[in-house]
Amino acid sequence: MEISAAGRLEVRVTTADVGKRVSVRSLIEHGPPGEKFTDAVGVLTSWDSGVLRITRKNGESVLVRESALVAGKVIPSAPARRRGPAASYEELARVAARAWRPVESESLGSWELRAAAGFTRRANSVLPLGDPGVELDEALTAVRRWYAGRGLPAYVQTATGAEGTQEALGAELERRGWVREVTAELWVGGLAPVADLVPERSGAESAGADVVLSREADGAWLARYQRRGLSEVALKVLGSGPSVWFATVPGGDGGGRPAAIGRCVVDGRWAGFAAVEVDPALRRRGLATAVMAALARRALDEGASAAWLQVEADNAGARALYERMGFAAHHFYHHYRAPRSSAPAGDGSL
């Protein structure tokens, strides 16, 4: 908090600081006994009618009454990350998009509208990197019409928590009634340490033996993949990307499903990991480690040096595994869904 030479707390944040990262302290009106103040750190995304909206790193918004402020200041735009390869948000967003390509896309200014018959939100949402070329309300109307014409809900993917992310856009979507349905994180790490990992042994048996790599997802791989009823469109999305590899560990539950699977997309210096799944009866035996190590070695052979992956905030097991592998969070990303009553009719054209 900002403290004056006389030792008093001061508010050194104004409406001119909208868009900047701030730290504020405010009075608690109806808090527990003995607690008078609360603190908030994040991007100041709006200051209207005496109310500040601060978007935290994880995308959550905090509303603070101007009259309740007791201290505040502008702080550096983004904290320095301690681990992982250097990368901008935009670079990672584009790499992740190329690893999960839609079957249909269209540009709206610098926004990309993506559709894949509803298979995953990533391939069926707007990637808004830049200016749509029109006013926001007009852009969102065009987005809703485009997805309605394909029988799909309209989603916009945004990000928070790193330099160049889209806290302001997320706040504007919320003001217009768009609902944040999903929040996850994108993590980054060095590729070589993953390739060097040796799976732990379970008894006398190494759980990491016989990882088979393939350019296509065969029937066994798809049998282990959690999503059911995969369409031809879904198979196209899974196979998309500059250089795609599928990993399979045979010997699962005897029902034709392998013990473990994984997917990796190599794109320049980046290797993106996804769909790492293990037979529940065989977990904690190093299978996920074996799959990722085998894929990482192949990615190294193709010239990659850095790795990324996406993980949901409530997946404690995966987060612990990736931390041990040297990964660290880079930014949060979110999918906002349009208000259900506001989807306009149309033929899908912009």
C-alpha cells in the first residue's frame, strides 16, 4: 500500500489508471469481527459510477466502492516469472490454436472465429487477438450470428494473468451478460527435463515400458480417450497441427483400451502435450511420465526445446505431476458464453 511521509495510507489510483495493474485496500462493510480491511491486486478494468472493477490474475472480478478505498497504487504490469521458457501471451495463444485447429474459421478483423461441430470449446470459440475492426457490440453481434448459423453456442476465449492478456475484454463481456463457464491454465516448461524423466517403478515392474508412437490415433488410442462418440470432425481436430504424435502404452484393462495414451504437437520450438490419460486401475505407476517422456524425446528430435500444456484448476493430481516435471503456470484462459437469450437469427454470414 502507498504510505505518505506522515505515515498515512494514501489512494494514488485514479480513473486514468484503468487498464493498469493496481493494488488497493478498502473497508469491509459487513465482515467478521476484527476485520476492517480487504486487499485486491489485479488489473483495473473499469471505474464507473463510483465503483472500481479489478480483475485478478485468475480472471475473477472484484468490485470496490470508491468511497471505501483507503489506499491504492499502480504496480508493475506483470510479475516476473521464475521458471519456464520466456514467451509472450500472444505467441502461446497462437501456438495453442495451431495445435487444436478447427475445421472451419473466419476472420473478423484480428479475431478468428473457429468452429468444429462443437468438439471442444477451444476449436469452437473466438480467438480475439487484436482489434475486430468494428465496435465491440457490433463484433459480438456478428459472433453470435456466425455461431447461430452453425447451430452452436457463441464462445469467446480470453486470457488473464500475464502481460498482454485480455482482462479488459473479459470485463466488457461480463458487463454485457456473457458468462465465464470454464477457466484453466496454460503452463510452460523446458522440454529436455521432461525427456530425461525415468518413470518410477511399481514393485518389480517398470510402468513405463513399451510406449508406442504413431502419427494417427488408432482404435485402441481412441478407446482410452475419455470423449465418447467421436465424429469425423473430432478426428480431424485431433489430427491437426504442424507435427502430431500419439503415444500408446499397451496392456490396459483387457477391453481393448491401452494402459495410457497421450498426444503431442510439435510446432517450431514448442511441443504441446494433451490427452494424457491413464487407466484408473494403473495410476501412480509412472505411466503418464513414461508417455510424456517418450513424446518429449521425439519432439527434441524435431528441434523443439520448450513445452506447454493446459490444465484445469481443480485437477490436483495433474498439477502436482506437472510441477514435478518443472512446469509452471504462464497465464489463465477462459471461455465466455453469450447470454442464451441474445443469440440472433441469421445465416451465419458476418
